[in-house]
Amino acid sequence: MGLTYIDKDNRIQITSFGNYFLQENYDLGEVFFRSFLKWQYPNPDSNQYKSFEGYDIKPFIATLHLISKVNKICENNGMKAKGVSRTEFALFFVSLSNYLKIDETANKLIEFRKELELIKNREEQNTFIEKYFQDNYYDYESWKNAKEYTDNIIRYFRLTRYIYVRGNGWYIDIEPRRSIEIEAIIKSDNASSLNFKSKLEYVQYIGHIGLPILPWEKTNTLLEVIKNLIVELHNQHKKLTKLGLSLPDLPKQASQYSDIDTLKTFISTLRDYRKELYDKETHYYSQSIDNIQTYINSLKNIFQISSGRPIIFEKNIALGLNALNDALNIKPNYPVGDDNEPTFTAP
């Protein structure tokens, strides 16, 4: 991840990225986002995934490209743009090894989706999926591994806040609330790997907290992000006010033409405020007696859930505490995405 490296004198050094992680107020999502931006194959720190084997990719950035491409194909063909399913991710994303194959893979995925949707019986769908995997990749045991790997990688990608889950967690999409940032990444980085002269140069690069320079960190782009956030917050504020909730005033920007760091800080302030509004909405709707019974049932049935059980458990505990009418402020310690849904278990 670039938190430490071994220098030329064989000493372990903590990088600027590692020092950020050691801070008391570090942001776990930012840690994984910065790391995934630089994660690539091949790289000088690994003897696997060599370029002569066809590897040339930054997997996280390629994921943003591929989901975006799939959504655009759907829009252009009158299909619903809904991201990709976990099955599609396991079949097409896990095996993607070269950025030059993104367009080809997107088209294959769409063709697979069309064929699968023609099959209505669930058992026949499963048979079709397994056969497709065996015909195009490996054996059934590997298909099970691909599904497990998919669950893990989505869990970590979700931490970045740039990946959004929908459809009861079955579909993976790019986060609509970060569309400006994601579009900037897609335009500036084609997901190809970078070349490094040495392992030391590589580990120093991935350990530098300021690299790469984020393509949206420009005054005009940051102001656009702020504009979108304020529109979203005004709508949420208006909605909750109608419910009779007492809300703090919207944060105010010091100056329209602030410096980059001030604009970034203000964006963080707006996102914190958005979380506060979501928390108040959660508390309001959790007061229903029907919801209390829902949380009880969810906890009773927790072992019937196959994926993401710890996160769902913690979320329902938090909702249950909110449902107690004397709760003044319940603050779960798990990280959340822009939709205020937990992205990982608490540290």
C-alpha cells in the first residue's frame, strides 16, 4: 500500500502516506482511495503479473472505466443503466488484465447480460453462468474463488466512496455524488500502468501522499463540486424541515474564489454536514414501532445472510439504538459512503 518501504541501506522507512495513516483523524476511505489510484500490474514490487504475460492495468481505475462504459452502452441502446451485477463483476472484471481490453470487455458483458436475461428460471441461470465461466475461464472451483474475490474487492473498493452499491447490494455502480471527480479520473487516466526504473522509485511513488495530483483539484472543478453539493444539501434540508426537524444552518463558504486547500476543506465540511442530515433522517424514521420490530427480526436472522454480515449487524445495532426514544445522538464508529451506508466494519 505504500505505508512503508525499505531504503537502500536496508532500513524500514515510514512514507508520507504512512504518516498520514498514523494521524489520529486519518480518513480510512482516503487511505484506500489513494492506494488504489496507484495499484497496478505489472509493478517492480511483484514477480507476478508481468507485461510479457499481457498485464498492463490499474485495476481500480479500470473498474471505473468499465462500469462507465457499460452504462453508456446501455443508455445508447435504450437499456437501463444500472452498473454491473456481482456475477458480471466476477466474470468480467476479475479477469481483466489489460486496459486495452476495456471496450471489448464492456461489449462482451452486455452480450452476456442480454443472454442471461432471456432465461427466467433461476436454476437455469446458474447453470448458464457456471458454463459461461468454464467455457471462457477455468473450472467450477475457480468460479467459486472468483465470487469470493469479487465480494472482497467490492468491499475494499466501496471504502473509497467512489463505488456505489444498489439493488440490495447486488449491483455495483460508480458513485453518482462523485460524478465530477470520477469523470476527471476517466479523462486523465486510461488505466494503463506506469513505468518505473527501480523498485525504490516505485515504492517511493506509492508512498507519496501528494501523488498523483488529483485531476479535479483545480479551482473551477472544485467550485463545480461545491455547487452540486449545495444543491443536494438544500434539497435534503428542505425535505427534513417539512418533517418538522430542527436543523443547523448550511455551512457558508468564506469566498467564492478561495485557494485550492480552502475549497477542499469546504467540500469536506459540506460532506460532513450531509452526513449530519442523513443521521437526523435515520433517527426520525427509526422511531416507528414497525421499524423496531424490523431491526429485531434482522438481528434474529443475521446468520441467514451470506455476504457482508458484520457490516449489516453493526448497521442494525445502530438503527436499533436510534429507535430508542431517549437517544440524543447515536454515532456509529464504522466508515460510511456518500449515501451514509456503512462501507466497512468499525476499526
